[in-house]
Amino acid sequence: TILAALSGLIQHWTGRIQVQGQPVKPTRTVADYRLLQLVFQDPYGSLHPRLTINSTLAEALAIHGLGDRDQRICQALADVGLTEDFRFRYPHQLSGGQRQRVAIARALILEPRILLLDEPTSALDVSVQAEILKLLKRLRRERQLTYVLVSHNIAVVAGMCDRVAVMKAGEMVEEIAASSLQNQHKHHPYTTELLHAAMRFDLGAVATNNLQPVIEGA
């Protein structure tokens, strides 16, 4: 719900949201949509099955009136580790990891400042989850992006984020630095439950920003 409100997918919500110090209004401008882009949880469901990857990426450029489409599409694919020959494939011809890379490319092609990530690895095979997380880290570093990541996997959150807001039943119960998860800092009981649920979570990995634990077989 938070990501839907931030992205403008829902217009009726209570509370206050600020982005870059400015209040977010339910009614968005074209510039607002370019500032924030959303990567959905299910990469297959978020891509139109009857559109080629080229058409999917070109659609966003057309909506926002951006030129140099061939160059932008090729660059967006390269940025996520896909070659130009993927342009004219359909979603069903791609693996789950490749589809998620396309979804990330679609979000990046408008050059946003903020990416909203809705459990970006939960629908993927465990063998490719680590690759997507590594890709997201690289893109954040190279493009100076801000991520708002929603996940039930606190190990992924701790490895990807600087600050963690823990929510239960729609209410924020705790806001902490991700680095505090590696020590014996006393947390809210629900946060502690999440930590215990991450059975293979190596707390020491957070300190080096080298998240490895939750990816079986990686």
C-alpha cells in the first residue's frame, strides 16, 4: 500500500508523504511519474505478454515524449546486463531473472531518482536472487539512486538498505539503522521475530554490506 501511494497507483490515502522535501499529492504530474518508478514483485505479470521487450520499453518513452528511442532502449538493456538481441523477444521467451532485468530496465529508462521495489526477488528462483540483488546495488551506486524497498525478508532489507522501518498490521513499530541489526541491540518484539525467521541470516555480513545468507545455493 505504501508503494502504491508513493507511485500514484492509489489516490485515496491518509497521512503525509514527502519526496525531496516536497509533499506528494494524490494527483500526479508527468514530472512526478518520471521522478519515481516502480519495480513490481512478479516480473512476468508486470510485462504485457503480447508486447516485445522493445515495445514495452518504447511505450514508456512515447508516453513521456522522449526521443532517441533506439539508443535509450539499447542502453537500458545494457545497464541491466542484457544484449540488444533481447529487444524483439517476448516475455515468455525469457527466464524469470531476465524478465526482472527487463522490468528494472523499464523503470530506469525514464532516468528516475527513486526506485520503488516491491519484493523484487521473492518471485525468482533462489539461483538468480543474488544476481538481481547485486545488479540493484550496482545501479544504485552508479546512478546515485534512492531505493524504497518493501520485503518480508529482513536479510534482504538489511543488505540493501541504510534504514529499516518495520511495520505490522499497517503501523510502523520501529525505525532503525540497518547496521544495528548486526549487534545485540534491543529491538521491538516483532523485529526480533523477523530476525529469528531469517534462519540463515548472517548478521555479521551487514557490517561489510556483503549479504549472502538467504540465497540457498548461491
